[in-house]
Amino acid sequence: MPVEVLLIEDNEGDWRLIQQISSQSTVPVRTTVVPTCASALTILAEGRFVPNLIISDMSIPGAAAPELLKRCNAMHIPV
């Protein structure tokens, strides 16, 4: 069973680098990439995808970051 990672990153070069690094892990990792916190909130609200870990760009545009952290804390998802 792979580790499910939700990656919030709007720079393609950065998310490709993270995927390349995680592909070298001894543990299988499946990464879902979204460009904004709002997109991440939408995915989490749908309830069909619950990641084991969320990695977020610290300078991602949009004001949804505080809401994302609240939602992740409530779901016990490390960010």
C-alpha cells in the first residue's frame, strides 16, 4: 500500500523534483499534485482522497492556507 502524499505546488519544476526524490524511496509513494490551497481543500472536502501526508509550498498564492491547516489538523494529517 503506497503512502499517499498531497503536494501543493504551483511550480512544475519543483513538483517534478519532489516526485523524482520520492520515487527513490524504499516505500511506495503516490503523489497527487494540486497548484493551490483552494484545490487541496476541494479534494479533501470530497472525501474520496485522504492523504497520509501533505507537503505545501510555503509561498503558495491564495488565502486558504489557514483553513487548510485547520482541516488537516482535524483529520490528523501531518503537514
